[in-house]
Amino acid sequence: MTETTSDGVTWLTRDAYDRLKAEYEHLSGPGRTELAKRIEQAREEGDLKENAGYHAAKEEQGKQELRIRQLRRLLETAKVGEASASGEVALGSVVEVELAGERMEFVLGSREVGDAGGLDVYSERSPLGAAVLGRVPGDEVSYTAPNGRQIAVKVLGVRPFTG
């Protein structure tokens, strides 16, 4: 579970931190070496203008370097901890709400959470996430949907996300 707060700190559970750190270490170590070898092998095949393998490997290298930079920034700003058990909706919470007459549960956090146990994940910056952040069970709020409609939400329950 991850999310970046307004002060630039990224909140991570221990599991998410360990998983992202392992990904970073692989991509920036053995992953880079493997890709460099593939590029070199493709380069040896001849004319680079018509070498699809070379161009594909170079494109993959660009994507990998971007992911390495993203992971480095994420890990540098990480604050490792567990979700709050205060009863207030916070980053890392599983939130149960009544939305448009339907009950639903979701995790308030980042998509980097990986497996959210089958729950949807909403960012604190999403309209729904921003509306419920800091609320407690029993609170009723509304938010403006992307189509401009006002949507009423009632917070029914909140618990820490445990993975």
C-alpha cells in the first residue's frame, strides 16, 4: 500500500516497501545488465535502421529507466508503517461506504498496493477518496463526479488495510 501525502512523503506498508525495493534492485542491477546484453546482441546483427530487435530493446530500456526513476523517488520519500487504527479514514484504510444506495468497500491508497485482496483502490486525490479522507463512520458527505453530478456518500466503517 502506498500513497503520497501533501507534504511529499509516501506512506508504505512494510510489504509494499519490500516488494518495491526488490523490484528496484532487480531493475537497476541484473535487469539493466540483461537488457544491455540484448541491445548489444541486436546491434551485432547489422544495420540498425532495419533492426526491429534493436529498436524494441532500446524502447524497453527507456521504459525500464523510467520505472527505475519512479521507484527511486518513491522509495526515497517512503515512510514505512501500518495503516492508522484511529477509526478515521486515512491512507491505508479499507473504507465501507454507502454510495448511490449501494454498499461498497475499497482501499484508500495507491495502485502500487499490488494485491488489494480483490478490493478496488481509490487515490486520496480521486473525488471519492478526497470526500471520505479524514471522515469517521456515520459521516455523510458529497462530492462532484466527473460528469458534474453531486454524489452522496455515507461512511459506514473503516479499518486498517492488512494486505
